Amino acid sequence: MNRVLLGLLGVLLLGTGGAVLAVHLGFVPQVDRGAAVVPGTALPPAWVLVVVAAVAVVIALLCLRWLAAQVPRHRSTTWRWAGDAGVTRLSTATATAPFTAEVSAYPGVRKAEATLTGPRTAPSLALVVRAHSDADLRGIRRRLDDEGLPRLREALETPGLQAVVEFRMASSKIDARVH
């Protein structure tokens, strides 16, 4: 949706700029290029200028917020254990790296990406599996439930680990060459 809105806004601004340039260069004979854009030369009341400035500031802040939302944020949290032997720190990205490597090696899987969020006592796993178009998704899901996730739960000592799996289909290179 962002691309469509940006595309439409770009086309609108290009068209407006082109029309103004055409009038300025005299290519539109129906419009006098020396005429004033608005009738009269008196300034509007001061409150109108204040409202226009306030609206412009609000629009600018909204645009900055939208731009900031476009920057991807992949924050890796760190879990911390304190015990008799000292303090242990583990990055969640480090904790999921062997798991994603294992899932990426499953038949039909091109790539797996995992994000571990939440506190160590109640974690949540978001897994995105990019699979070939002819992959057995049920088989992959079964293998995740039977092998991958139990192994990850055991390694992290978090039996209550909840997982959300998202499958994204991608055509394989072989399929692309055949068609």
C-alpha cells in the first residue's frame, strides 16, 4: 500500500509541476503567465497564518513519523541468568541461529528466519519459513513440531515456548528455468 500511495503522490506532484512549468514557459496560451495566482495583494488575518503554520508543522511531524516507521528495526534482546557460578547472558539471535540452520536444512525449505521475543520465563518464537513452491508444508510443520521446536525448548530450558510459524512460498530456480 505504501508503494501505491507514494506512486500516486509522485504522479500527482510530477503532473502539477509539469503544468506549472508549461504555464511559466508560455505553452498554455489560455493562461496569462504574468497574472497573479490569487486576486488581491492584502495579507490574510494573522490567525490564518498561525493556523497554516500549525497545520504545516503537524503534517511535517506526521511525515517524519512515517519516514521513521520505514526503517527496519531488528532488535536482539539479551536474556540474563544469575546463578551460583555467575551471570550468563545470551542474545536471542544467538539462541535461534542453530535452530534456523536446522530448519533451513529441511527438504523443501529455502530459508528460515526466527525471532525470539519476550522474557526468558515466557518467550515467544516467530518463525518465517521460505519454502519452494513444491514443498510439503505439512511435512515441514510436522517435523517442526516433532523435532525442531522440542529441541529448541530443551536447549533453552523453556518448556512453555510458544511458536508462530509463517510459510512464504517461493518458486525454485529449477521451476523458473522450466517455464
